[in-house]
Amino acid sequence: MKQPQRIRQFDHVGIRVSDRKQAVAFYEQLGFREIRCFEKYEANEMEASEGVRINLIFNGARLPHGRNVLLDEPIKLPGVTHPAFVVDDLYALKEWLDEAGIAITEGIHRLGPRRITLFIRDPDRNVLEFNQLLPEPTPASATSDATQ
């Protein structure tokens, strides 16, 4: 039986953190602001200026040695490994990250035909991906590129 409802858009991603104050400050630095707090669920909702939302979940335990259990351990457990955000100018973001002292864990590089990307980590070593979308080649330009 086919699922009867279209999935229309993405609403938010939940990011588990160990230190509420530190995490909120970090994500505010990236341009998010807290718009709701869900004390009963130990969580909040944060929103960037363009309406992109995340939820921080404040019940995480910080692992020794600053490791991320989903990405840094030899046995890869199932789970969401990272949110990926779109920006207009990845090079401007990189310059700002450098000035702000936020470590870039994987520098700007092309990832497939439609984007360039870079990666950072939050204070709990959660991975954040930032992408600048590239114009996709038209069929005519792809053909002309192949013949040259």
C-alpha cells in the first residue's frame, strides 16, 4: 500500500548536546536564535534568519576524548550523522569561520556535480555540513564539454 501523503518539506533536525549554554551560544554564533524552549523535553527550537530550524536536545553525555559515537568510532552505528545547510557563498563563510576561530574539519571541496562543501563540528563534535549549490550543467553544455 502506498503512503497517502506527500512529504512537502523538511522541518528541522534534532541535535543532541551535553551543555545547553555552550551549545546555544555556538549555534547563535552561526546565526540561529532560540525561538522556543521545551523544558519538559529538555529541548529548544532555534531558527536562522531564512527560516531554517534546528532543535537542540540538552540531555547528551559528553564522551571522553571528544569523540562522536556515530562518526569517530570503528564500529559505525546507525543514526543521523549530520545536517547539511545551504549558503550563498561558501568562501565568505569559510573566511568568517576562520576569523571566528571555528575549526574547519574538512575544507572546501567539490562533492558531486551540484555543490561545493565544507564541514565543521560543534562543541560536542556533532558534524555540520555547509554547501554552496552550483548551477547544474545543461544537456547542451554537457555535450559540448564532452566533445572538446
